[in-house]
Amino acid sequence: MVPKLSVLVPAYNEASTIEALVEKVLGLDIDLEVVIVNDGSTDDTLEIAERLAADDRVKVVSYDRNRGKGAAIREGIGHVSGKFVIIQDADLEYDPNDYAAILREFEDPDVSVVYGSRRTMKSNPMSSLSFFMGGVTLTLITNILYRTGITDEPTCYKAFRTELLKSLPLKCEGFEFCPEVTAKVAKRGIRIREVPIHYYPRLKSEGKKIRAYHWFEAVGTLLSERFRKD
């Protein structure tokens, strides 16, 4: 039986959170599978993932060296079998209980892409000012370049009809997955639907991996994709 939802989890050194995250996902009343891609972790992430794979809803893909989040997602896409795919970080910043609201949007046959927006859930705490402003400016640049009208471009919760995601010629290696996939969807004229989601930001000391230079990489990706002829 084909699962309704594939949860794609790229993971690099997330031993402290991945078990709690996956158990949360598996506890949902949703027909799903979890595809964990161990991105060359040097901690116990792989061992924990393999233990979680005792549940037949969990698949584990692994490679020896760290290649980046985008490369892990591209690898994982080849292993998903659900009707829909959502990207899920291996930490606890996002709440899998929000999947239900995201999936409801796909009841409209014209909807192919749904993003979870942290900005439209007013109760969410703000992360550091620099991180918050980085997200706001990336969203603004996206809307200017692609006329998308979205509120949260760099959100982790990006969900797709699987056939669409598999059709996109992604080349990303790192965190530029977000702007690249947004750009390719927008260039096809596909409207991105958004729903409010919960968000619990973590600090750099707690394992957050985004750095200032990733903002410049994201802007460069948005610009290059805008003028690239696919």
C-alpha cells in the first residue's frame, strides 16, 4: 500500500533530537513513511536512525561524508514512495502535528505545493534578530523576483505532490535547497499555498547550523535561478 505522506529527514549530527522527532512523527494518525538520510554524521545519528528502522515505516539512507542538506534531500527523493512529500529537519524546531493542516490543503486538486509559514502563526517566538531579518529579506527578494506573494520562503516545512518534486531538476548541495526549489516551482507558474505552523527556534549552541554566509548563498541562488534558462 502506497503511504499518503513521505517525511524526508536529512540529518547531520542530530543524535540529541532525532529519536524524539521521529517518534513524534510515527505517533501521528497519518498514513506515512519516514525516510532518514544520514548526511555523514560523526555522532550517533546513524545508530539511532538504524534502531528506529525497526519500525517498518522508517527507511534509512546513509553515506560516509557530509555532503550538505540539499544533497541529502536529493538523495532522499529517490527513496520516497508517498503521494506527498514534506521536508522535516531532524531537530525539534518544527511540530509534526502541523502536518494535518498542510495535508488538508492538498484536498484541493489544484494545489501542488504547500509551505508552512512561521510568520503567520502570531504566537511563535522570534528567533535571533539577525536570523529573523534574514528570513524576512529572503522572502521579500523571492517575492520581488518571482511574484510569489509568500510570507516565509526559508521555512523547513515545504510539502509537494511527489510527482512534482521528482520532476524538478534540483542541483543543490547545501541549504540552498530552499531558494532553488522555490524558484523552480515559481518559474513553472505553480502557486505556493501557505498555512500557519508552530515554531520553536533553537540557538547555535543547541546545534543550529545556519550561518550568515548561507544568506548570501540563498540570494545568489535566487538570482541565478531567476535568469537561468532551464
